[in-house]
Amino acid sequence: MKKYLPPVVMLAVFETIAVTLWLTKDNIFYLFNFSYIGCSIALGMFLLIGKRKNARRIVQLLVGLYMLVYLGLICRENMQIEGFWYYLFTGVFEAATIHYAVAKIFGPLLFGRGWCGYACWTAMLLDFLPYKTPSGPRRKLGWIRYVSFAASLAFVAALFLARVGNIERIMFLAFIVGNALYYAVGIALAYAFKDNRAFCKYVCPVAVFLKPMSYFALIRIRCDKSRCVSCGKCKRVCPMDVDVTDNSRKRANGTECILCMECVKNCPKKAL
Ligand code: SF4
Ligand code: SF4
Ligand code: SF4
């Protein structure tokens, strides 16, 4: 039964967030929202433990589509980084600020970049592309994410400084245009670099939050050195080029691990 503890803990964490926000903000939406996400993630973890092949993809679709279609398009909440800046500037702890706090700023201290492996609606689509593992070495293009991070901040700051009217409508349009741009650039880079996750590695501004926080992640893949035979299979199947055989927090690309479990599934010695 011990192996089922992680999904139970994850569900408990999300239920705690759901009930706390429901009661403190007097809004039952939070109870529904975080319960749904928590149940989806826990279901995925149960399926993973049961070695179901498409467990991760099921969670990606359950959470990703919910956030993109329901929260983004139907409820018109900009859940992208621009939406986070927008709510931050207005001083409102709602929607995107709560989402960022839970999934991308404080949550990674517990579950690292689980968001990137199981919930992100951009990666949900990119993971359907044919280049599941990178075909070449990593490029030194990670600086681009800081440029896109600064651009997103500058865009929202400019709207506020210029006192543009009907900012809510602009943020909704920005959500649609921003997502279209992410998908277009993500797909183009995946084919250009033969790497589905090239967008995540080089361009995505959210990684500016995710990387430093996930450095301290409680949940991370560890290697049992007594079993490892240094066959290198784990590195070959890793979509994010992580050196998972190194247990230190400074391991190569350690803050890029999306907890996809491909290394664990493929290790011939069950060392991970
Ligand atoms: S790096 Fe960005 S695009 Fe990639 S999965 Fe994470 S949040 Fe999504
Ligand atoms: S796949 Fe397993 S045995 Fe091979 S190097 Fe990785 S951890 Fe070691
Ligand atoms: S293959 Fe392993 S090390 Fe690489 S991202 Fe997935 S879980 Fe992390």
C-alpha cells in the first residue's frame, strides 16, 4: 500500500488548498477547481503506479483542456504569464495569481516541475509531436526565456502605464494570441530541432519561476547507485537532458526534470 501514498498525499495537498481558498475567499469555485485538479493528478499517479501506458497523457488532457478551454476560453481568465502580471499589478489575489502561486512558484518546492509534465496545456499539444526524445545536444539558447519573460512583463506594464481602457478585454485577446503564438513557435522549434520540448527548454518564460523553485523540490527522481550499471538508457530517453544518475541537486539540467518517469520506466536495473 505504501506505493499509493504519493497520490494520496498529493490529493490531500490539493484538497487543503481547495478548502482553504473556498473558506477564506468565500467562493465555492475554488473548492471545485482545486478538487478537480487534485483528483486528476491523483488519478494520473495511480495509473502511473499501475504502469498504465498513457497515464501522464490522460492527466495532461484532463487538466490542460480544463484550464485552456474552461478557465481560459469560457471563463475568459488569462492564465498565462501576462494574466499573472495583470492580477499582480491590480493587487488582486485571484485566478492567475493563485494559479501561479500554487503551480509555478510555491508548488514546485514540493513537486518540482510536475506542472510541466502533467498539466501544461502548451506541452499537452507539443507532446503529441514525433520527437519524444531530443535527437541532438542541448543548445545554448536558454537566455531566450529571460527575453520572453521581460517582454511579457513590459507588455502588461505598458498597458497600465498608458492607462489603457478595457484592459480585461485586452487580456482575453492576449490569452488567445499568446497561446496561438506559443503553439506556433513550439511546433516550429520542435520540428527545427527535432525535439518536442525545445520550446520548454529555450523560450517559455514560465521556466524563469519554475527553475529556481524546483531546485529545492522535495519530490525528485533518485538513483540507487548500488543497482545502476551506467548503461546510459535513462539519459537517452529523457526529454529534458537530465543527468538523473547524479543524486546531487546540481545535477546537469536538474531543474528541467518534468517528472515524466520515462527514465524510471526504461531503467533495466530498476535503479531509479
Ligand atoms: S516549460 Fe513552459 S511550456 Fe513547457 S511545460 Fe513548462 S510551463 Fe509549459
Ligand atoms: S538506466 Fe538505470 S542502470 Fe542505466 S544508467 Fe540509468 S539508472 Fe543506471
Ligand atoms: S526522463 Fe526522468 S529525469 Fe528526465 S524529465 Fe523524465 S523523470 Fe525527469
